[in-house]
Amino acid sequence: MKTVYGLLTRTEAILAATLLLLMTALIFVGGLARMMHTPLNWTVELATCCFAWACFLCADIAWRNNMLMSIDALVERLPKPARRGMLYLNYAIIACFLCYLVYSGGWLAWISRARSFQGISGVSYSWVTASLPVGAALLLATTLLKVRDALRQDGILRPSRERA
Amino acid sequence: AQQQFTLRFNHVHNPSEPNAKGFVNWAKRVEERTKGGLKMQVFHSAQLGVEEDIIEQIRQGAAIGQNTDAARLGNYVKELAVVNGPYFIETKEDAFKLGNLESIKKWQDELATKHGIKVVCSDWVQGKRNFFTNKPVRKPEDLASLRIRTPPAPIWQESIRALGASPTAMSFGDIYPGLQQQAVDGAELVYPNITASNLNEVLKYANETGHITLVNFEVVSAQWFNKLPEEYQTALVEECKAAGQAASAAMEEAAKADKEKLIKAGMTIVSDVDLAAFKAAGEKAYEKLNLTEARKQVYKELGR
Amino acid sequence: MTNMLIVALLFFVLMAIGMPVAFAIGIAGVVFFVQNPDLPFTIPAQVTISQTQNFALLAVPLFILAGNFMNRSGITERLLDLASVLTGRLKGGLAQVSILLSALMGGVSGSAIADAAMQSRVLGEEMTRRGMSPGFTAGVLSFGSILTPIIPPGIGMILYGTIGQVSIGRLFAAGFIPALMLGLGLSFAVWLTAKKRNYPPQRTTRPSLAEYGSAFRGGIWALLFPVFLLAGLRMGIFTPSEIGAFAVVYALFIGILVYRKMNAKGFVHALEISLGDVGAVMFLISLSAIFSYGIVFERIPEVISEGITSITDDVSLVMVLIVILVIIAGCFIDATVLIIMMTPIFLPLVRSLGGDPVHFGIVFIVAATIGNFTPPVGAAMYTVCSILKVRVGTYTRESVPLMIAIAIVSLLLIFVPKAVLFLPNLLFG
Ligand code: NA
Ligand code: NA
């Protein structure tokens, strides 16, 4: 289980980094080609498609590494049990929201198959749309793992053997 | 008590443009005629969202409308894209007839039943598009190797390629700096676009090719439209046509006034364009996009 | 209207219980759709994705990437050597350099958020290492990027000019003097703070001519960075939305081929940091679209606009009111998006009262950007604070002098239109 998840996060990071670099390369090449009077119009389109996937994969990476900003000033004044309670409440609301994004994003990708990507017939915009439900599913997995870690810290779940 | 309906209508134009005023006029007429039963709120400058997004919302039954064009509708019913082809329609009067043609009606029915998009009317003519460049263009060869900013839809790109230029996709906001820094050599737009964005500061020539007459389509959700009482449906459609034809006339006047403004600002108008050569060149776009048959059918019904 | 009040209230409640702002804004925004069951439930997903299809926003990840690569390319050290030679004897010298760098970068970067993110990576650590408090460091880096959108070319000016039918040439010319005023204002606030807190200078002796020479030689590629980017724009190789890609390639070129400092490990490390940075910033921008949808749908800007004219019809006072509203809206919405949304609403109002559209444009763009730096929420503030690991409360407390400086200059810009209009009138008649 642990190694499977490790493999997944590794793949996610490599994919996100590749997309960011590909996006940069595409925009760069697009500019050069236009300067040489042979405009390549597909570079911009492919770059924005990479952008969507990179954004949501990176969002998961940021969430896992606690890089999403929050205002903790109020919560930190609470006594510890209340603080932990707030943490679980946060995770619960976020998990519900992410479930909703997975469902509505997935449904949107399915019903809007006919929408073409940038007007290119045969290329569906659903390839872009799918980035959100996939990203939200990864964020959901990360959230659930955060819940597990929190439960272990609170002694509600037994700590995993690897960590002990 | 009578049932209340509200339609939120989205378009990309600036509130001061004749089209934008036309939509507000349409909304007012509909509300008056239905005695407030059908209210229309107009959102200018694409405030409600990206055109393609709105069309998807419409397909899902939202009480939202959008001003769009044949190229975008062509993504759903391929034949409709023909209206956006080079030299397809030459006058606004011909454009007003489109909605009554059997072929167009058939394609619009397909759009409504298969894709949930109801065309309310197509009587909004934005005017003729010309090439704006920094060297005079009189024949297709003059466009050779010129990078012309073109909207990103394939029909558009093919049309511009057929006419001899290199179509270059670029967002609207990048046109001005793109021209200033010579990332592109020109654009194809209507006169009011030039004055609205002050593109005359970076463009010298207006070449009156008139290669595309841009016809706008007003669309709403078919699911929502079918729920309206019949007299509301009629009011919405008839007032759309009336307001659209009035706005089209205003657009034509605005184009003339803007042309005068541009001459005063020092822009050179090239009017001795070899139109026959451009029309012949435009044929390639129809062949490439398999729209020759669709055009033949519409022309037959138009009596052309 | 009441629907959106509930949404706004919920947003603050969620933030108060410590929820990450990105989630708080998205979740509160969805509640608007719960109250409007007629709207397709897929709209929140759709508008979130649409944000990533906005070509103007592509500059954000590109400049984050460029910043992290620059950090590993050896540019930073050389730039800091140069800075230390030039400003080493000034109190708070490095903070002054950050403001100067913002001005230099302003000419090439379209987004204040991207600029703030890059500078946090490039200068942030060094500034705190040299004895400046983290909160003040974050404040300087964040507020300094206000220069970015008004030094040409700025995506904000291009958008405003296009949407509002205002000459972009005039807008470009109009940005310089206000940028100078803001830069001097911030610089003065930094000097005063550094003096009060007695931030020690880095050196006590005057550098020798040889030291000047070697610092300039070492830093020449860093100094040429904005120059090359500007040249890329001027020669028409890139458009303003594309220039970030050129910045990334330039940073790599310098790191690998010129300074030969970047190895495979450094490259991978810079990429890893970028992934988190891009995720944190773009997720917030994407989800904020859910919130904005309700604002537009309920026509809140129009209601506000009518409210303003019922209070006063003096054009300067109207501008002050608009600036306040725009700063509040900037808490939730990225400056680019704000300009797209609000220009068509406020510009006609100002025009009808006899205001100058170029003057208003600069004031409006500055205000739209300020919202990104000010508490309680703001994308640039969060970016800087999360990169430097500074609490928002600390940031707020320590940024007070900078806020006062910007407030004074903003008021000057509103009430002295000549400061904005002098250059464009000189150049265009
Ligand atoms: Na700039
Ligand atoms: Na703010």
C-alpha cells in the first residue's frame, strides 16, 4: 500500500514537472517560429492543455506539503481539543467538496464530449476538463491520508509499523 | 398569476458598441411585450464567462443566452460553419433571409434536438471584415507570408490561409503589442474594432477585401425555451429579429463613421482590391472544409 | 444579493476555522449554486478549469519557474554581491535592492503575483539571513511588486486599454511617473523603518574601484536579464503573455552555459520547489472563479456602481470610492481578472463624470494590484508569506509603513492627474 502510494506521488511529480517544462518549451518555440514567419498555431493550444493538468497536479503536491496558505491566528488561540476538532472539521468539509469536484468535473467531461478543444474538430475539450476530476481525486486521497495521520497522532489509530 | 422567467444574456462586446446597445434594446422590447413576464438581463464584455463555457451551460438547460457565431456552432452541426466562409454572404439583407431557409432551419433543428442549443435568431450582422496591415494589399499574392492575427477557430484559419496569408492565433489583448513589436504583420477585423482598440496607432492600411461578413447568432437553451409559454417564445424570437436588424443597420453606420475617423487619423484606405481574385482564392476554404455542398444548397434556396 | 451575503459570510467563517484560503473560497462559492438549483451544478467545475485556459495567466507559472531556476543559476549570488557593493553601507540595503529589482522586473513581468513569488525565492532568504525581520521582508517583497503592472508592458494595461477603448500607447507612457512615485515612496518607508530599527549595514568601508568592477562584471548577466527580456519583446519575438517562457530559457542558459553553476541536482531541486509554488498559487486563482461567478450573476458591481453615484458625483471622490471597493474586491480576485470584470463597469461611470480614462486606468490598475497585497486576504501576500513561512498577522503588522506610503502616493495619483498625464500628453499631444 505504502509503496504503491509512493510510486503514485513520484509519478505525479514527474508528470507535473514534465508538463511545466513542455508548456515553457511550446510557448518558446511558438514565439521563435512566428519570428521566422512560420507561425505554429497549435503550440499555444497544447500549452494551455498542459497548463490545466499541471495546475491540478501541482495543487495536490502543494496540499500534501502543507503549502496552501491559511489564517491560523484565531484557531491557535483555542485549547488543544477544540483545535483538533477544527482540524477534523476542516478535513471533513474539504473531503466533501473534493468529492463534489470529482463528481461534477467527471460528469462535465462526460456530457460535454462534443465540445471541441479550441475548435479543432476531433479533439474533445474533455481532455482538458478531465484534469479537474483527476486532480480532485488525488487531492481527496491526500486529504484522507492527512486524516489518517491526524488520527494516529491523536492515538485513535494505531501508528503504522513502518513508522514505529 | 403569470409565470415569471428571467434570461441572462452574455456577449463579448463593449457596452458602447451598437451591438451591445441592440441587446439592451432587445431585452427592453421583450420585457415590455410580455408585461414583465420574461425579463432579460444583459451581461456585456463576457462578464458571465467564456463563450464556449456559456454554450455548454446552455446545453445543460441553464436560463442563459449567448451571442455567438457560425464558426462556434459549426463545432456541433458542421454545416452551419458555412455562414462563416469567405464571401458567403455579401449584404445584411441576405443575412436576414438566412433564418427562413429550409437548409438552415434543418441544421438549426438538429442543433436544438441533438445538442440542446436553440437559435433564437441570426439577424445580427456585425459587418464586413477587412485586412489591416502595414503595406497595401490588392491581390491575394500581396498577403503572401504576411502573419495575420486570426481567431483560433479552424474555419477561420482555413479561410485566411485560402486567401493567401499565414493565419496566426493570438489573444485579442495581444494584438496591439503584437503589431507594435511586429510579432504579427496585420489583423483581419471590422472597422469598429480598429477604432475601439486604437489599432490605427500600429496599422497603416485598411485593405477593403470584405472577405467575411460576420453574422452573429443568438442562442439560448432549447430545454428552457420549450418551457416558455408560446407567446413568450414568439416575443423573444420576433423582438430578436427586430432589434437585430436595427442593430445591424447601426453597425453599418458605425463602420462608415469609424472609417471616416480612421482616414482623419491618417490611415490609408485601399479600395481598388481585386475582389474576383480574392473570391476565387476563397474557394479553397470550402473545399478543404467540405462545405461546398452546404453552400450550394443555401445559394439555391437564396436564389443566387 | 442576500445569497451572496451568505456566501461572503461563510467564506470568512471557513477562514476563521483555519481552512486553506483556496478551499475556503471555492467551498463558499459553491454555496451560491446550492441556493440557485436552476443553475447547472457543473458550472463551478467548468469555471475552475476555464481559469487554466486563460492565456494571460500562463505568465504566473512561467515566472515562478524562472525565479526558481535563477536561484539555482548563480545569478542570485552575483546580484547580491553587486547589491552589497552598491547599497552595503545603507541601512536595509537589500530591501532597497528588492524595490529596484521590482522596477527592473516590472518592465518584463506582467503579473505582480508572479513577480512577488520570484523575488521571494531570489531575495527572501538572503534578506532575513542578513538580519531583517521575516515579516518586514515579506512586506517589502510583496508591496514592491506593485511596480510590475504599471511599468510597460503590463498585461493589466493592455487588458484595460482593449476593454475600455483607451489608447494603449498613452497608458504605457502614463505608467512611468506613477511607478517612480510608488518606488520612491516605498524606498522612503524602507529607509525610515531600517533607520528606526537600526538594521545594521552590511559593510562599513567604501568599496574599492576593483570591487565595483568585479561586482559589475559578475552581475552583468543578471543586470542584462530584464534588458534581454525587453529586447525579446521589442524585437517582436515574444508577446507580453509569452515573455515568461523566454525568462525560463534565459535563466537556464545563464545557469548551465554562462555561470556553469546549475547541475542536474540543482535543476531537479528548482523544479520540485516550483511544483509546490505553482500549485499553491494557481489552485487559489482557479477556485476563486467559483466565487466570482456569483458576484457577476447577482450584478453586484452594477449595484455598487449605482450606490456610488448616489453618494457623490465629484469625479475625484468617486475615484476614491472605486479604489476602496477595488481593493476590497482584490482580496478575492486576481488583479487580471478584476480588470477584466470591473473596467466595463467603472470606466463608463468615470467617463460620464468627466474623468480622464488614462488617468483613471493607472489609478484603477494600481488599486486592483494593491488588493493582492493587503490583509485579510490577497494572492501575492499569501504567495510571499507561504514561501517565506511568515504569518499573515506578522506580515500585516510589519507592513504598516509600506501601506501608508502606498496610500499617500495613491491619493496623490488621484488628486494630481497631471502626475499621470504629463508624459502621455508630452508624447502624444
Ligand atoms: Na510590467
Ligand atoms: Na487584499
